[in-house]
Amino acid sequence: MENNRTQDGSSPAVVQRLGRAFAKGHPALVTYLMAGYPTRALSLASLHALADAGSDLIEIGVPYADPMADGPVIRNAADKARHASEGGFGLAETIALAADFLKEAGPDAPPVALMTYLNPLMRMGLPKVAEALRVAGVGGVIVPDMPPEMAGPWLHAAHDLDTVFLVAPTSTPARLAKVAADSSGFVYCVSSLGVTGERSDLPEKLESLVSRVRDATALPVAVGFGISTPEHVAAVARIADGIVVGSALVKRQDDPSEVFSFASELVEARDISSKMAE
């Protein structure tokens, strides 16, 4: 945990670094929600539902106009959040939402990562964003359109926060080595080419992909994109250090009780799979 003084001398929230989620003796369930969808209040309630259900790490999506890595469910949620009647949601509002959740949930809250794109970070200013994340208690970021080669200024500003880079089935050994060298917290392994979204089946070569990534890094490896059922979670839990579920949760986000019920099913599937592997 980090607890540095902010630039104005005030004391920020305790930052829960992302690696904490992978130190519990089982594969981490990483869950994703869209900030501000369908309203701020309901998105906050859904964050608490995920924590109550046993999520190990929560990704909070920042609504953005051109989310190139996101499928229709997340795109639709982002559009509605951006145009909400209560004033709309962007990066600043998402950080404030994360701060409220972490403050309300207290010291037992799972670590939080923001999933955003590079443009919102640059528009706010990289040092300003990093400072705001520290004050909020957010552990780090996932930025799908920021390759490691372009990340130097951000990594300098966010030196005490985690930055998670992505690898894909097409990643070369050189790319895997670069991502492994520059990532912190964990490495995000994209299960298949394309955008996020629910899929009926997992890729046949997923286990070999995870094995290649693990050979390149000592960091935990979490698999996302297309993980959408308890059966998927159970299968990925047998081969990876973390399982990321997004669209299937966002689809239920207008009802926090449904978020809780579905997340609980995912936790149970992960736990059963973990016990069987012992």
C-alpha cells in the first residue's frame, strides 16, 4: 500500500495496489462496470454489489466517445453515461465515483483500476490524473490504446501506481517481453482478436497463449474479452491467475441486485474450479 502526501500537503486515501488482488491463494475474479451507467447512483450501488459478492479487483470503465476496444454492450453503456441528464460522465466524474466507492467500502474494499483511453488522460493532464487517482485511492489504470513505447510520460507521472498493458494472440516474443518489462500489477491477456463482448466459446488455443505470456513475465496473468459465463470463469481459472468479466456484468448494471447475483455465481464457479485443481 502507498500513502504519499499530495502536492498540496493533504493526506490521500490509501492506495490499494492491484497486485493485492492476486495474493489470495486463488485466481482473482476481476469485474468491470461502466461508470455513470445508467445513473451515478446505480453505478455506485453496482460497485458495492461487486464487492459484496467477492470480486477481487474491480475495473471501472471511463465513458468515452470512441472506445475502439469495446463491443456494443459497453459502447452503449458509455454513450448513455456520457449523455446522462445529470450532467454526463467523463474521467473526472469516474475518479470521483471511484473515490466515493472506496471511501464507503472501507479498508476491505477490493483494489480498483480505471479502464480508460489515452485521450482523456492527456486532456486532463497526466500529472493531474495521477494525483487525482492517488487521492481517490485508485490502484492503477488499464489503457488499451497506449502501447508501452508511448507510455513514458504517463509512467513517469504515475510511478507509484500500477499500469497494466495488454497482450494479444498475435503478440510476438519481443512484444511480450516489452509488455512484461513495463507492466505493473498484472498483465492483461486478450483472449481473442476483436472487441469486448460475450462469446459462446473460449478460443481453442487460449491455454497455450496464457502459457506463452507466463513464460515472459513473473507478474500475474489475467484473461479477458469474451469471458461471460460461470463455465467460462471455471475454465479460465484452471489456466490463468485472473479472470476478467465485463460485458455480461454491464448488461445487468441497471439492477445492482442482478449484478450481485451474477457476480456471486462467478465467484462460486471460480472457487469450485480452484478446489478441484488442488
